[in-house]
Amino acid sequence: MRRSSTGSLTGAVALAAAAVITPQASGGTAAADAVVIGGRPVQVSETPWVVALASRDRFGGTRAGQFCGGVLVAPDKVMTAAHCVSKDVLGVPIGQVRDLKVITGRSELAGTGGQEATVSEVRIDPEYDAGTNAGDFAMLTLSTSLPAHHAVKAAGPGDAAYTPGTSAVVYGWGDTTGTGTYASELHAAPVEVLPDSTCEIAYPKSIYGTYSADTMLCAGDPEGGHDACQGDSGGPLVADGRLIGLVSWGGGCGQAQSPGVYARLSAAPGTWAVRG
Ligand code: ARG
């Protein structure tokens, strides 16, 4: 979720964002290097499967209307978070967003590189629960296909990439400080897959959501300082070259005690509900 360029937050997003963006404790390292959080700029040509979701109508043109991330999983399929296509984030039902675009091949949002693909269909996990954030999966169908080799490989159930301790990278154009500083360039931050127990303890029944390993994956920096943040939602978490998660939620950004929560890719639904 991100602030619209008009400076006002749309509907429930105002509340959600206020609840999620918590100031860093003094002396915290979360904003140290500033990026996703603690990341570095990357060229999307190296990771062509990272895409931006955009609507200039809803979010203004300064950053090409970017409001969430996504990931190309097949030539005409983009996965993102279900909450990214919710009325809470968009201010209106997705069917009323006439200029929804998937921006590919563009690292710098203010630039003109790459392509802006139109979306022909939006589906979400029929079991998505906006209260707990369980099943935070959406699948977009593009009107035109992109090169097959631009799609990322997915880690299936039982893949070793889900093992706690595995090094992973999260990508996005979201907040780099936790205080509303949205990136215009794509960033990547190194995180580590954490044991489910870490997120179960951090988020028993929190105001942010309730952690459940059934559909969620816990990842972050045990020391704090590297994380996804607002505006990164729907974007990819990749380990050993395979997609393992989608940015979903967290308490604040980059804080050691509050890891990032991702939609666990191996729990993506086999059938989807049309949303529109
Ligand atoms: N819900 C946020 C979004 O819509 C993503 C938050 C991720 N937070 C985190 N600390 N990893 O962009």
C-alpha cells in the first residue's frame, strides 16, 4: 500500500497504513541503508520477472502510478498479493480501475523503458481472508504475452528453498525508510527464511494479521535492517533462483522482532475466484 500522489490516503488504506507504519525505535538500524529496507538498487534486466502494478488514475503519475509489486510466473501470468487488488488498497473495486497496468522491464519508474501491459483478468485465492491475511494470492492475466524466459521458476512444495536459514532476496519499489519514502528505482534486500515459530511468536493475533504457516512464510533479518515495506506487497521473495513467496505484511519495517510475512508460494491455490 502506498500514499496516493494527491497526498491523501484512499479510504481504509489510511487506517491500514497508519497502523502498519510504526516509527523505528531510537537507535534502530532499520533505515540504515535505505531501500526496500536495507537494500540496494538493481536493474530489472537481471531479474525480468519483477514487475510493478500501476494505476495513474488511482495513485497519480509521479511514479507511473506504482502501488504494488508482482512477479511474472508464465508468459501471460503475473502473481501478486490479493490485498493489492482489494478495495482497501485501490479505494474502489478493481473492476472500476480502468487503467490497471503491469509495468515490465523498467527499473526506474519515472523512465520510459520496458512495457506497460494491460490486464485482461484478475483472480484471487477464493480462501483469501482479509482479517488474518491468509491466502494473500492474486493472479493477473496479461492481454499480451511476454517472453517465456522472463518468467521466474517457482519452488514447489517440499523444495529445500523453504528451509529456515536459506538466504533469499526480496524486490520492490516500496518504502525505503518505513516513513513513506517511496523508491523510484527497483531495490533488492537480502533476507533469510526464518522458522515459522519466529513469526508465530511475533504475530499470535496481532493488529497486523495472524501468522499461519499454512499459507504464510516468515522471512527477515534476525538483526533487523533488511525487510520489505509498504508498496512492496505482491513482489517476489526468491531463494536459489526460485520464487518462494510474495510480500504480504509485517509489523513496521525492518525491525528484528517483527519479521516480514510472505504468502507461501507452495500454498498458492489450484483454482482461483474471478474478481472484477
Ligand atoms: N502490506 C504492505 C504492502 O501492501 C507490505 C508490508 C510488508 N512489511 C514488512 N515489514 N515486510 O505493501
